[in-house]
Amino acid sequence: MRPILLASTLAVAAVSPIVAQSPHNGAYVGAGFEALGAGADYERAWGLSLQAGYVRQYRHLGLRLGSSYYKRDRQSNAWGFYSSSHQAAAGLSLELTYDIATSRFRPYLIGGWGLYRGWGSLSTSNGIQSFDLVSPTMIVGMGFRYRVKNAELFLEARAHGMTKPSQWASAFMPVTFGLKFD
């Protein structure tokens, strides 16, 4: 009983200053590129990512409701086998951000969950296979924001790991450049 009471007291003490602060609401938009596998000799992945959403920012903590889209074309020539795939995903996410610093330059951490629909095709020597699936997705990442008047420029990298067991549900990691409006 004492550990539960202690944990509850610590949680209330930690959250109270955050709730007492006045929040700033805003929107964000960003565009970028797919980064996973882009530098490997055995695999090339090139893609586009788009992101938009709403953010409620407290001093250190932010709550984001967002949407993301990415499209990736990948070629692999591992162990003498050639394959080519075209993959895309779109979905909604709920994320928490935590600002490590509260100065004009703000590094931050990202964590959350989303629900994504993935679709595409895979070409191998055995033929073409298509896929279409919906999967819960874990999201982790980090970013940097820089304040410019009433907006913030940001750069972030987020890894999206689809949790539905499938050989098609591969992770994607967009690097996004964007603007957050107050």
C-alpha cells in the first residue's frame, strides 16, 4: 500500500506545476524525407514525408495530435537477390513531447502511439505481391525547435514501428523540417 501511495503522491507533485502553467496552443506543418536505409550499400530507400497537426504546449511538456503520410521506394540487392518495393503509410497519432531546455533553442524528446494504414507492393523474381494493412504504431524520436518571433522552426526524426505482425509492416523514420505556429 505504501509504494502505491508514494507513487501517487510523486505523480501528483510532478504534474501539478505542469497543469498550473498556462498552455500555448498552435498548429504545425512539416515536410521531409525518409531516412531509414538511405545510407546502406545493400539497401536504398528514398521517400517523402508530410506531417501536420495541433499542439498544446506547456513549459516542458507538449501534447500533439497529428497526422503523417510517407511514401518510400526501396531497392535491395542482398545476397544476390534483387527486390524492389513501393510502400506508403498514412495515419493519426497522439504524442507527448518533453523539452529538455526552455530557451530559444529547444531540444525535445517525442513518444506516442498512432494508428496507421500501410499499403504497397513488392517485386521479386517470384512476381509482384501487394499488401494493405492497418496497424497500431509506436512512435519515438527527438527534435530541435528554434523560436523566430511568433513561430518556431523545427527539425525532428521520428521512428514509427508498426506493431501488427506482418512481413510488410516495416518501420519508417522520416526526418522532418517544419514550422510550428503559436
